[in-house]
Amino acid sequence: MDMNVPNSLTLARIAMIPIFGLVFFLPVEWSNLAAAVIFALAAVTDWLDGWLARRLGQTSAFGAFLDPVADKLMVAVALVALVTENPSAFFALPAAVIIGREIAVSALREWMAELGKRATVAVNVIGKFKTGAQMIAIILLVYGAPLLGLPTVALGMLLLYAAAGLTLWSMIVYLRAAWVVLVAEPRHDAGQT
């Protein structure tokens, strides 16, 4: 395992996950602000660790594995926390779409890597826009109070639904890219797994 600056930032982001969860549910007036700051810091480290890895030539297999895991865990915990605080289909639908897509695409990437075709489902520009929209949406929703007269919850929900739409679109792009490989793979006997 390479313990360089980018990997250290990724590990710090993972350490922020339980802190975020604890702070989000604290019964104090400032918990939403503090949880939003923690999530925003995690979002910044997500961008920063990748940028530093490329800039400093410190990319590693460990970082390539751990970075997306950290991102998915942080987003999933934040979405589950938001749905717990706002138990409605209106909140649950985009959260389920985003979390479900992350699981499906991660499984697809793992399978494609096993076939030696991981590049077929590499991150694309749609995924970058989806990530940006969902990060801003979650920050606004976690904060949850008007900010400079702006309705953060309404804006956050709009961005969360946009992120869910981009999530589905990017999943379709990944599935279409992988389809050629998937249909070309030889089939196993029904008794094999």
C-alpha cells in the first residue's frame, strides 16, 4: 500500500464518514451546519486527491481502488441519513436510484475488470456531472436552512433529482459500452456459478 498524500486524503475521507453520521444526528442546533461542512470537506478531498495523484505522479492501484469506495460510502451514508430524517418517497426515490446505480455499476466494473475489459466502463463526463450535482445537492440538503435568502432544500432536491437522472443516464452509457463484451462472453453451464 502506497501511503502518499492522495491516499492519505482518501483515508481521511473514509474517517469522516462516521464523524459525519454522528454529527448529523446530534440533537444540537449547529449539527446541520457542522455535518454540511464535513460533507463539503469530504467532497473537496475527493477532487483534491485525484488532482494531486495525477499532478504529483502518485497514482496507485490502492488509490484507484479506495477512492471510489470512499466516495460511494460517503454519499450512501449521507443519503440514508437524509432519508431517515425525511422519510418520504420524495426523498427515498432519488436516494434509491443513486445508491442502486452505484452498486450496479461497481459490480459491472468488477466483472469487466475480471474479463480484462475495465477500460470499457471507465468513468465518463456524465459521471463527473452526476457527481458534482449530487455533492452540491447533499450539502444543501444536509444544511437544510435558507442561505442568503436561497431555499437550500428546494435547490438541493432539484439537484438531487438531476443527479438521479444523470445517474440513470450514465448507467445506461456504461451498460451499452459493456454490452458488446457481455454478449460475446461464452456462457457457462446452468449448474455453474
